[in-house]
Amino acid sequence: MKYRLLYVLISGLVLVPGIFCLLRFGLKPALDFTGGSLVEFKINTPGSVTGDQVRETVSAAQIEVGSVTTSGNSVFVLKTKSLEKAEAERLTSSLKTSYGEITVLRQETVGPVLGKELLQKTFIAALIAVSVILLYIAWAFKNFRYGVSAIIALFHDVLVVVGIFAILGKVKGIEVDSLFVTALLTTMSFSVHDTIVVFDRIRELSHKSSLPFAQLINQALSETMGRSLNNSLTIIFMLLALFLMGGETVRWFVFALLIGTISGTYSSPFVAVPILYQWSLLGKRKQ
């Protein structure tokens, strides 16, 4: 606990640039938020073509690609930005040049997958979940400070992920889509889960030991650190494998999960617990 100011500095170095980019430039929305054009086509010539190959072909034609899915044997559903007539013709020509004869089965304009109403409901549901988590942790640990400390660590992790993607959106043009929302919700869950394990050990030791609160917290962190690292590393290794070899479609979704997992592992001992300790010091000074 004597290094808690160092943890504040580390978090600040990560959070401040991300929050600045978020407020200054915002996130770059993908077609899931903005809508676009949907093109379903079938490749008539024999041969094995993957979705990643189709994505590369369309990108090479300078057309923004949202998603590429397979709906049958050599049938692909392509979602792009709204296409003008000339762009649609260029897309068809590029596909024919790369894969031979193709048949366009469907071409239409689609609305956003994540509409304004759905995003509002998701936000409200997340607020309800956070409120219930706050009340539950406060009840389980018989102390409101535990719940607030866990929620602050949760928002820390969410801001880390959102801030990094705001920076990536400005620097590399990385967009956020429906999978990014899924990654954020998963990060929230993981953050609270790991924090509860640490808090539970602090509560157990407080019933058994008469050590000063700082020493008791240090002991609890030392005893749970190995478990937290082992648990997180198994997830991180899997996510690294997916990020490196999982293909372009899920790469940034996996990257968001990877950042959230690392931040969640860090925030439990180095954000939530120092906040709890500092709050207890303030309470003693008021007394």
C-alpha cells in the first residue's frame, strides 16, 4: 500500500491520453452503427474461397468492408458502406476479376444493427447491472466502501478499453462495432469477478488477524496474487493465439478482450484495493 501513488500515476498515464482522444475525437463507428449496403453473391467457378480472401478483394477495390459471412456453398453476404451505382459496379467487376463468374443474389441498403433505441436499452441495462453489483457487494461484505471501490475499478477498466480504441480510431482508423460492445460487457464482468476474490480474502483475514489494515491488505494481496495471475494468464494466452491467428474478422474484438483482461487483472489489486485503503484512512482521520 505504500506504493499506491505509483499505481495512480500508472493508471493516469493510460487513462488521460485515452480520455482526451475520446472527448476530442470520439470513437469511430463501424457499419453496425451507421448502416450501409448488403450484397449477397455466389461464386459459380469451382474452388475454395474464404471470407478473409473476399474481404481483401473488396478492400483492394477501395470499398469499406463491414463484415463478410458465408450463408451457403460458395455464397457470401457482404456488408459495406452505402454504395453508389459506380461503386457497386466496381465491386462486381473486382469480384469477377478475382473469382471468375459470380451471381449477385441480393443487393439492398440496410439500417444499423445497433440502433439508437437498442444502445439506450443496453446502456440502461448496464446501469441496472452496475447498481445491483454495487448493492450486492456492499451487502455481502457488510460495508458500502467495498461496493464503491469495486465499481470504480470497473469503470477504470471500461475507460482503459474505450480510451485505447479512441486512440486507435484516430491513429489507425480502427472502428467499433457490435462485438466491441460485447467485449466491454465481458470486461465489466471479469473486472468485478477478480476484485471480489481479493476483497473476500481481505474480509477473511480481518476476522482472523489483528494486524493493521495496511499489513492485512498486503498479506491478502500476496496470498491472492498468484491465483489472479494464473487465472488471467490462461485467458491472455488464449486471446493472444486468437489475435495472432484468428483472422481479421475477430481480431479487434479479441484485442478489446485482451486489453480488458489485462486491465481487469491490474485494477483489482492496484485500483480497487488502494481506493478501499485510502477511504479507510480518511474515515479514521474524520473520527
